[in-house]
Amino acid sequence: MTDRGRRHSPQPGAPLPPAAPRRFRPCPCSALPPVPPRLASPRLATPLEPAMARAQGAWRLLAAAVLLGFLQASSSFEVKDQSGKICIIADMTVAFSVEYKINGQKEFAHFFLPQNATVGSQSSCGKGNTSHPLLVLDFGAGHSLSLNFSELADKYQVEELVFHYNLSDATLFHNSTAGVKTVSHKTIIQAYMGTKYRCISSKQVSMKNVNVTFSNVTLEAYLTNGTFSMNKTECAEDMVSTTAVVPTTPKQTTSQVPTTTSPVPTVSPSNPAVGKYNVTGPNGTCVLAYMGLQLNITYLKKDEKMGLDVLNFIPHNTTSSGRCNNMSAVLNLTFEKTRVIFHFALNATAEKFFLQGVNVSTTLPSEAKVPRFEASNNSMSELRATVGNSYKCSAEENLQVTDKALVNVFNVQVQVFKIDGDKFGAVEECQLDENNMLIPIIVGAALAGLVLIVLIAYLIGRKRSHAGYQTI
């Protein structure tokens, strides 16, 4: 990492790094201890067997509770049948590159599948041989991405990928009024039945005037238990990447969207250091914030390819300023030629403060088509806590400014308004941290309960065995 703290993505020909890894991850079911198997050999039953059976049942119920906690924390797209049973789960990052024309001149639009994409009403679990499972993701002004699944012997596959895009959407396709276009591609993903498909590497699908790049994909169709299977089918790109030697000292490089699917191993950017920032108002400190700050910008390059710029703020080179009044506060952080402004607001009725908006401005690498980048979002509701308390989250949080700009905060603790000196008030944990604390508690309680049940069963069995003997 240079003193600037900026890392670009890999050399030409490398896959596009994931734009914004989701905060939530699928259930690591393999981490659960296995349920002890029943003894199947023919023999006389012992007093312990009924208790062991009850213990196994209790263990399954507790394990199911753990799984449910994981699934509630997941941001995956889900398709359910009429009874509410889940048949498809998909978690993935998707980047689009679309070529279109204005007055005979070629133009390019580059964007990601947004986090607020929704599962379309056309999605279905299928009905036997008459129809197949279908996942439709709707987003923006009339855009949709469809994955049509089918069975093939002992495997399932994405038989067809269909992308509908609306060229009349001025937010993505400037000055275009060409209407809706549709492109499709046959068979891009295949996995064994009863396994989840996993592919961290980038996988590009080329269609007419459109390139769709998938990365960090976990999906499964034809589910039977409502969650991801423990077994997985890895894509060929990941298996190749794991055999490559990764340099111990990452080089500062620049990337472009790959034109082939040949994988090149990438080095993930390190987490930024935690800085301490504050804003002082007429009545003393009004904003107190500890956080590691990282900026992710997707930009168009001069060669019409898409690049990714990742910038870690270095605390001792970052200056802070701001202002505040009774209803709002502003924290302004500047690192060299990059500025991030946090706008906090007060909900007087609920007596809570929250992050209402973020403004970003930075200078992009020289390869960028437009050297200066600016973005803002003033309709957020993040980092929320009661006035007088502080908001704290040890997990990484992703603040989406636009589809091309992400602000990632690490180990954040922030308090706005009603600060006693320079000390944080009572802590309100984020949902991610609460889930991470709850899981080991549930697992520990399950183990303790299992031990207790086995002990009681043993004592009951021993008492019954003594009752079977009589004194002569």
C-alpha cells in the first residue's frame, strides 16, 4: 500500500473485483457439530436409547433455531412456492456493461445490480415437467435479470440467462429513448443436485451489445430444506485460482473488465485503520466518531472499460471539520484529494439520531475518462441510535451512495448530540454484532442442554436397572 492508501484493481485481463460484498453471508452450516448417529445394530434396547432419541430431537430443534438466525440475517434473494417453502436462494454481485447508440455514436453504460433489487412476481418454483424454476430480479426503471433453471440428470443448471434493459432510463442511458431491449445466453452455471453453486471469481457472459459479469456467487435451486446445502460445487475458475501463487507484497495495479473468463488471482484490499474524529459546536462536542473508512468507486476508463478504485483513509493524514445545530450535524473528512461528508439528523419524535446523507468527491486515476468523481445520497437512514447513546458496530458496514460509489466503515462507533465531554454514552449494538453474539450463545445452550438430557437419561436408566433386582 502506498502512502496514499489507494489500491487499484488488477492488470488488464483480470476479473472485476466484487463491487460491494454484501454484509450478510449464508449460513456456515458446516460449522455445526454433527448429530450423533443412532446405533443401528440389532441388540436389546437399553434405558438410554429413548433418552438419546429425545436428545437428538432436541439437538435438531436447537440447530434449526441457529440456522433460522443465520437466514434472517441473510440478504439473499429467495423464491418461495405458494406454501411459503423456499426453492431458490441466490446471493451474487452482478456488473453490467451496455453499448448503445445516440445519433450514430457509440455510448457505454456501466452499472451494478443494486442492493435494492427485488424478486419479481414472475419468479416461480416450477411445476414438475410443465415449468422450471425461475428467478427474476427487477431493478431500476424497467430492468430485469432472469435466471431460468432446469434439471440435467444429476445436475441442475441455469439453462438460460435473460436480461431486459430499458434504454429510455435516463439515469443509466443518457439521452437515449430507444425503448426496451432483450438479450439472452444459454447455460452459464451448472452444479450437482443437493449442492450449492459457489464462484468467487469473475465470470463474464457476453451477449449482443451487453456484457454481464458475475462474481462472489452463491446460489442453489431445487432446495428441499429451505436453506443452502452444506456441500458445494465450485466453479472451474475458483479451482484454478487456488493453485496460483499469490505474491506476499501486493503491487499497485490498474484493472479493466475482463474480455475472457480466464481467472487471475486477486489480492483483497486490507481493512483501513480506525481514526478518531470529532466536531465541536457552541455547546461542546456534538459529533464523536471512531471508524475505519474505505471508499470504493467504479469508473469508466478511456478505453471504454470499467475500473475499480479502492481508497483507504489514513487517519494521521486525514483532517476533520464540521458544524452542528439542534437538529443536524455535519462531519467532513478530507484525505488528500478525497472528501467524504457525513450528514446526521435528529428525529425529535423518536429521540434518535441517524445518518441521513453522504457526499463523496475524489480524483480518479489518470486512466479514467472523467478525472473528477462526485456522488451523493441524502435519503439514507443508517447508524441509528437513541440520543445520549452511541451506535457501535464491529462488523463491516456498506453505505451505498450510488450504484458506482460505496463507503465502507469498519469498527465504527459514533454519537451525535448530547455528548458528555469526549466520552461515548451507552452502547447500542448493530444487528450484525447482535447476531454474531447470539449464535455462540445458542450453540453453547444447545450443548449444555444436550449434556443435561444425557445425564438425566443415564440416572433414570441406572435407577431402573437397580429396581430390576430383588433381595433374597
